[in-house]
Amino acid sequence: MTIAPSILSANFARLGEDVSLVENAGIDMLHIDIMDGHFVPNISIGPAVVGSLRKVSALEFDVHLMIEHPEKYVEDFVKAGADSITIHAEATRHLHRVIQLIKSLGANVGVALNPATPLEMLTYVLQELDVVLLMTVNPGFGGQKFIQEVLPKIVALSGILKEVNPLCRIEVDGGINVETARLVSKAGAEILVAGAAVFSSPDPQQAIYDILEAAKE
Ligand code: DX5
Ligand code: ZN
């Protein structure tokens, strides 16, 4: 089980310190949300910030691109230090091509699906993927409520991956806290993104331990 804190809920005025704080809790992965104001109604950060964080952190950078035309920007993010790039299936007309592009740049590749997008979108690319990210909120903002209806989707994906790509991991993103961590891990999720539950907590390190413990139950 991997917990990937999302820096979207961190304090951007002291981002490096917030990243060090969670890094010192013993996590391996940091989730970095990129939003363009088009694919989602919010704007966050770009490759320059990823590059700055790369200089101060050894964590695996899990870059979640909530942007249209991701093919235009994947190279910039890999150069900035992304270890893994996740694009949205809904955000490109040429999903297979972008997946190949990310692989050719040497990064791990993930595809994300919004809550309403069916798993069938991925039928012909699943073999190519290191990660499938199932959104458990509608993307765009931190601190939203977990969408329960995604639970059977996690179970279904878990069954399909056992057959076609057992090494591919299931990541969930949105509304993850101690309660929902239990539900998604039982359903088959292996990477849990948590933003508000970690960074809005008075003790982010304790929050990480609590979510991890809950996911083990
Ligand atoms: C939502 C982002 C998430 C977000 C999760 O669009 O992709 O990564 O930061 O935040 P929480 O855990 O607060 O729902
Ligand atoms: Zn995200």
C-alpha cells in the first residue's frame, strides 16, 4: 500500500517545507496536481514548480495532468523531474499515442478516469500501463466528498487487471481519509492519494500513519 500526499492542499508559500514534512513521515511518493483551467475549472502549477521541488526532494513524483492536449506538455514535466505521468483518457483524442510518448521519455505511465467514465475506455491500452488512476471525486479541487459509486469500479478493474496486466497498480484520488481508505483498499486500490486529509490536518505525519493503518485493516 502506498500513500501519496497531494500537494494541492499544502501551503504554496512554504511548499518545500511541507514536502519535507511528509517526506520525513517515510512515504515514497508525492502526488502533484497540474490543472489548466480548461480540462478542469481550476489552475494550479506548471513544470517550473515541479523542477524546483525536484531539487529538494528524493520522492517519486507522481504527476497528475488534468490538462487538455497533454501531449504538448509531457516532455516538459519529465524533464522537470516527473517519475510518473498520468494523463486523463477524456483529455486527448489520441490516448494510445500519448501513452507511447510518455514511455519513450522513460517515465512510468498512468491513465486517469473521471468518476463517470467507463473502464471500457481502457480496454485496448491496459497492457501498456503502469497505473490506472480512478478519480473518486470530480477533478479540479481538493477537499471534496468521496464518490461511493466508484467502489464497484475499483473492484471490477482489479479483476480485469489480474487477467491482463497484474503489475499495473490501481490508484485512487479524491476524498481519501481514514474512513474511505478502508473502503478503497478492500476494493483493490494500491496507491491512495490524500490531499486535505494530510495537509489540512494539524499533524500531517500522524494523518499519513492513520490512513496507512486504516488501509491495512
Ligand atoms: C483533485 C486532485 C486531487 C486532490 C485530492 O482534482 O486530483 O489529487 O488534490 O484532494 P483531496 O484528498 O483533498 O480530495
Ligand atoms: Zn490528483
